Amino acid sequence: MPYLAAPEELGELLGGEPPYRAAQLEEWLYRSPVLAARAMTNLPADLRVMLEPRLWPFRVEVDQVADGGRTRKWLFRTPDGSGIETVLMGYRHRTTVCISSQVGCALACTFCATGQFGFDRHLEAGEIVAQVAYANAFLRDHPMPASPGHVTNVVFMGMGEPLANYPRVREALRRMIDVSGLSARSVTVSTVGVVPGMRQLATEPWAVNLAVSLHAADDELRSTLVPLNERYPLDEVIGAANSFFAAKGRRVSIEWTLMDGVNDTIDQANKLALIARRMRAHVNVIALNPTPLSAARPSTTDRIEAFLAVLHTRGVTVTRRETRGQEIDAACGQLRLRATPGR
């Protein structure tokens, strides 16, 4: 399948075709993607027929729309039966695609649907990049309301822990940035604190954004929410984030899911403020999106406002993120809910 091959390998897939055909195919796959091979107008008809059934490394099993057409979720099914969920979100000045890096997740954060259903396998680099390319191809024919007609931002915040799949995620970044021409500054890699991966990312040639999902401001609470904290406690995560900032000059963002009576207390807000100032980080908060295997509930409006007030008073830059796609299980932390029917 072409999309599972690096651009440098496309010539081998085309057999006896002239070398320039590989360059043409690379253009259609990585820079001007299309939904159907028949749209690759500068390729011979017989070659397009050959490519048609092999164009994507998955098929669309479910296509759901919410928020007046501004949010779309795809459930892609790979030939081995694996489910991948990808979310496309349109805003006034940007179109963001939230992509998956693994099928499931092994890190078992208690409030995240993906982790609740366990880990199946890593996604290959071509499967990761294909999610972005498919979104771009779709937008050519189906633009979102009042949004740019192409992907402007990519966030690794879908299924899986990106830095636990480091070699393939790195190769996906190379293809997105060096081959497809996406700006590194428009790509965000999210992690719950895989410290070795954070430190490795700081050495790469691309100044991508790093988002660290903390969700708790002390080790005792964080270990109950994010089991990986037992291996990489807060001080190590903060140190790795600071190293990334020093290497890239890119401010790290702290992601915080607010759960009623759990991590939305004034004490947690004060502790978070200290961490954010220590990291020189921006904080993004979002109310929990409920999942079926967790008893946690989203914070109330009053508790959210009180939490934000503490951060503002302590001089922390904070944004309250908009919840998108909750009605189709596409919101933050909900992916995997419909990846396997009946579960």
C-alpha cells in the first residue's frame, strides 16, 4: 500500500514505471492528497486502476458529524481489523486534526476511554500520516463551515501515547514536516510524561509544540490518575519539559482535565500555579468528558471558575478549552468508545 511506504520507497512499489512517476505519486500522496486514485490526473489510467484499491491503509467504517458540521469523527478500520479514531475540527482561522498514534493505549489513565480498553498495537508511520492526508483530501471536496479548506494544525491527542511509539511518531513527523510541508510550529505532540521520549524530542530538528498532560499537581494524586507517574514522577516530568523549552525555545503547555472534587480544588490550583511558573508554561483546562468505565464527573461551572481565578491571581496564563464533539464521543478522552462495537 503506497501510504505505508516512505516517499523514498514509492519507486519500488511502481515496478517498471519511469522514475518521475514516483515523484508524481509522492505529490498526490503527501502534498495534494485526493480521496480516489482516479483524481490523480497526470498518472496513466492503468496505474490509477492499480492504485485505487491500495490508496489508503484503512477504510472508513464510521463517519460522524457534530457541532453544526464543525466537528467530524472517523473510525478507520485497518486490514488487520484494528480501529483508529481521528477527529477533524474546524474553527474560524484554523482546521485542526486530532490523530491517533496507537491502537488503544497501555498507560491506563483512569479517566480516558482509550486507556480503559487497553493496548492493541503501535500504528506505523504511514498509518499516522495517512490520517492527516485523508483529512486534507476530504476537505478538498467537503470544506468545513467558515474554516480553512485544508489542515492547518495537527495534534497528537487521539488514541495512544505518542512518545511510547517514538520511532514511528518521529518518522511521521519527518514526513509531515519535511515532505508534506506542514509547519513544525503547527504540530503538537502530547504526552502524559514519558520522560525519555520528551528528552529525545528536544534533540530533533523540528520545533514542534509539546503538551504535557499533568492532571494533578502532586505525586500522590497524580499516581492515582496517571499510573505512569510511578515510573516518572512530577519532578522528572517537569525537568524534561524544562529541557525541551531550553532546547527549542517553545513554551510547553500543561493539559489539565478538571474532575469534580478530585483535581479541581483550590489546593491543587495553587500547586499547579507553582509548577506552571516553574515551567514557564501555558495551562489548558477542560472539563472532564465522561467515559463509561470511570465514576469521575466533570467539574461544575462554579468550581471551574474558582480554579481559574486562582491561576489568574497567581500570574499563570490559562485557557479554558472548548469541548467539541461530545455527542459523537469525539471529545477529549472519549476516543475508542465506538472503535469496537458492543464494548
